[in-house]
Amino acid sequence: MENVCTRLLEAPRSRLKADVPVAVCLLGGIDSSSVAGMVAHLMKQGHHLGSESLTVPSKMKCFTVHFDKGTGADESAVAHRTATWPGVDIHMVKMDEEALVARFDAQRVLSTVRTGHRT
């Protein structure tokens, strides 16, 4: 079990190293909540987030998307409640259909789609 925990923590640990600020995308599910919990654990062990000063400890920063009510896709309340557990700073990004379309980069999405078949 200890080996599993070590391997699970390696993914967020390796991504904390950066020359820019680092934040966690916190949604309403168990996967992003688990990542936020692991990052909070690593910070308690002395790891720093990205380009954060080594002498000034800070809170973990998270962001979540707040969709208009009625879309059935808004998990921001769950994300906000989850953020209170590790005591993180959370930033809500308001999103509606127009804003989503304005930020949609079809070329980037298409460039990440794999083509071909496995043999």
C-alpha cells in the first residue's frame, strides 16, 4: 500500500516544479478533489508551488468553473465546499455559452486527437 501512495503522490509532486505560478483545477468530482488533497499534503511536507518564493509559504491556489444555473453542469458549489477542507484560495471563473465559444480553440483540440488504429 505504501508503494501505491508513493506512486500516486509522484504525479502531482513532479508538476509542482515550474517557473510559473501553479494552481489546481478543482471541480466537483473525486479525481480533482484527490489531486487537491495530495497537493495540500505535499505542501505540508514542505514542497512549494511553482515559482512561489521559497521563503514565503502560501496557500494552495485552485480555480473552478461556474456555469450558469440550468445548464446541469455547474459543480462550483461542490468545488467551493471541497476547497474549505484543505483551506485553499479558490477562484471562480464564470462561464456561459458565449464565453465558452469565445475561448474555444478548435485547432488545439483537433491537434490533440489521436489518429490511426492500434495494431
